[in-house]
Amino acid sequence: MLSFMASKLSFTPITDLPVYREKFPKPPQGTHLFPLLPLNSSFGYRCFTSISSSRGLSSSICHAVKEELIQSPNSESTQDSQITTPASSKLILVLGGSGGVGQLIVASLLNRNIKARLLLRDPEKATTLFGKQEEDKLEVWKGDTRNPADLDPSMFEGVTHVICCTGTTAFPSKRWDGDNTPERVDWEGVRNLVSVLPPSLKRIVLVSSVGVTKFNELPWSIMNLFGVLKYKKMGEDCVSDSGLPFTIIRAGRLTDGPYTSYDLNTLLKATAGQRRAVLVGQGDKLVGEVSRLVVAEACIQALDIEFTQGEIYEINSVQGEGPGSDLQKWRELFKAAKVQ
């Protein structure tokens, strides 16, 4: 994901350019995307420390069908349905789980009773963001995709799916401290991850960005002044050439959040405003913005839609009702977006 705010630079940030503001208006606030997850203060989680080892030419766009009304989070029937939700057989490894999109993905997985395993540079962040969770719900491993030695094979034991939403800012900022640059995160980190993923993996979903195929064209060339789009495209190519089953989600300009350092209940109360309708396209033709909540939901939904395997999609969100967490509606969106 990209941050479009230029820090410590003398030129005008892209978000202040008139042409950019015309295309990317700010969204209003609105309804919760997913219901609240009841927390149990007695939950605990285990922190694992990894052991070092040596080792589209054309485009179509589909508007979202209308979203079913989501029941009130405080209603008795909603709480009952959450409590009785059967545990999923999935074990999803999330990379970038403390970031703007990643923490929403993890919160939603917990809400769905899907077990997650996180790789975090600072495992203590998991407690702040998601509270204390039982080990059969959430595992936290210490590691960094930029360092191949951190990616021990034991980390991938039992993993069925991977969602990679690592990223840094497009322009130099404090987040670049410690060599946290686009080259190191979006290219080298993704390459290191792909090189150790097991062949038994059912799917890897990579979050990328719109404009990666047009980084020499305006306005994308401005965003790419420090190579972020180029390196994201290199990361995409590494995933698509790996032989692993994959789906790539290219997000527009990210809105709503980031909700960094919020607790789990606050994350689950986050809204997509009135821009809940979803546009899905192919061919890198979409230009616009997208709610972080919508990106998170798209990643999770793609795991269960078989024909999204081997595909690359762009995603935006616009004003109106959207698919929410309805699998069938997401199937219709992804199906209609496929390039003919």
C-alpha cells in the first residue's frame, strides 16, 4: 500500500495537486463493515521466535450489487451467531498484520473464527491491536521478510493460505528509517517470502497498487519518483512467476484509517463511510481510491473464490451500498471484472 504524503521533500505532495484532488475526493463516514467480536479477557497468545536458517491488455469494471443490511452489532442474534460460528480449517499467515490493511484483515479473521499466524517485527504490537487471544486463534512470530534468515521453514508448517500486505511510504519519511524502503519491502521482502513458501500452499494473496504498469506515465511517475510502483510490480512478477496459486489485489489510493495502535473492538467498529460500493477491474485501468476495509475484505473473499486464482484485480470503492462480507456478491464482482 502506498502513502501519498511526501515527507521532508521540497516539492508539492501529489495529494495537493488539483488533478489528483478531482480524481480522489475525501470519503464521508458511515456504517460498520463487520459486526463486533466479543472479547474474552482470559485469552492468551504465544509469541514464537523464529530460528535462523541459511536459507492485461483490456479492462472491464463492475459496479457492486447492493449490500444486505448488516444486523446491529449489539443484537442478541448477532452475538449468538458469532459465538456458534464453527472454527475454520484454514490457517492464514498474514504478513504486514500491524499495518493499515493488515490489522483489519486480522481483526476480520478473528471475527470469522479463522486461525491466523502473524509475522511481526515487534510481536508486542499484537497485544495492543488484538488483545490477548488464545493460541488456537492467533499465533505471533517474530520476524522480518527483509531478512531471509528470519523466514524459517517451521514458520510455514500447517499454513494453508498467505496474505501479504506489507508496504511502506512512497516518499521518504520516518517510516523509511532502518532501511524500510520500497526496494527492501515491496521487492526484496516479497521475493524472500516467495522463495520459502511451501508447494502445498492453497493460495497467496498479495496486496499491490494500481498504476504499477504505468509508472512512467503521469500522474503515476510522480508517485514513482522513489521507485515504489516499480518495486511493487517486481514483487507482483515474483509472485506470478513462482508457480504458486496466487491472487493479486491492486488497491487504489487508500482511505479510512490507518487505524494504527487501535484495539480490536475499535478496529471492528471502523467504517467504510458511505463509500461501500466496490469497483473491480482488470488491465490496470482503474483510477481512484479505496477503503482499507474494502481491500481487507477483498483479500479474505478471494481465498474462497476458485476462479480468482492466477488473476490480478484492481479495486476501488465509491459511494453507495456494497457487498459487505457476502461471498456470492464478491463472486459476482470478481467474475464480472474478468478480462474477456
